[in-house]
Amino acid sequence: MFKHTLPLLLFIVLAVFLAIGLGLNPKEIPSPLIGKPAPAFNLPLLSSPEKTLKPDDLKGRVWLLNVWASWCVSCREEHPVLVDMVRRRHTTIIGLNYKDETAAAQRWLDHFGNPYEASVVDADGRVGIDYGVYGVPETFVIDKHGTVRYKHTGPVTPVDVDRILLPLLRQLDAEAS
């Protein structure tokens, strides 16, 4: 009898874990960076490779780091939302062009519009690794002190902007420096 009970119990335990896993939202991938300083980088600007940008250049400002690429289908879906977000509110968005060809990325922005105050080139993806990027697009909210406050995995939608990003940006803007 016990010979058949053990496999049945193991099956039930595995089925419970599978059911729990299937009920999770894949967009809610936790980030160990939340509440910690944004990883440092010093990368060339897409539009002017002789110039560089680092997170310290943005201290004192609340900003978004949007990881994108010209080859990314979901980025194309998200892009008009970012353009509209900048148009509606003076939001600082820094692009992290991830594992992309510079010429293709520049053509993409010229064609679809450029919501980025600046976009930096992460050609080898090392900065993306530092930020724990699973895939593109991903967006990080970084506060005035350079601390990561939120991570959004997948394309940002208008609902995400209205319900999550804009309220968080307003709250962080209102906090004392």
C-alpha cells in the first residue's frame, strides 16, 4: 500500500506547485534592484557616440530607463505609448538600446519618433545584465537619489502609464531631495 502512496503524494505536491506557478503573473518578475542604487554605467549616446551618459548625470531628477531595441516587436507596440507619455507630461526617459546595431536603432527612432531625452548604446548587453534584464522591453523608475523604485517587464501600456507610472512619478517628484 505504501509503495503506491508515496508516488501519489509526490504527484499531488508537484501538481500544487504547478498550479501555483500557473497562477503567477509573468509581468511581475521581482527585481533584486528595487530599493537599491541603480547600477552604474558610462555608455556612448546613440545620437553622438563621442559623448557618454551615466546615471550620476541624472541625480536630482526622477527618470525612467527604458530598455529597447529596433529588432524588438514588443518595443514597437510600446513605443507610441512612450512618445505619448513624454508629450503629455515632461517625463525624462533614457533609452538603453540593448544589443542592437547603432544604424538600425537610429533609423528606428527617426521613423517612429524619439521619446528619449537620450538613448545610450549597450551593444554587448553588459549593462542589461547588471540591471537584470530578462528581455526587451523593460522599464525602470529611478528616483532623485539614483535608487531603483520600480521595474516593469514587457511593453508599457496606456493603463500602466495611468495606473502605475504617472502616480509613482508624481509621488517621487514630490519627495524632498
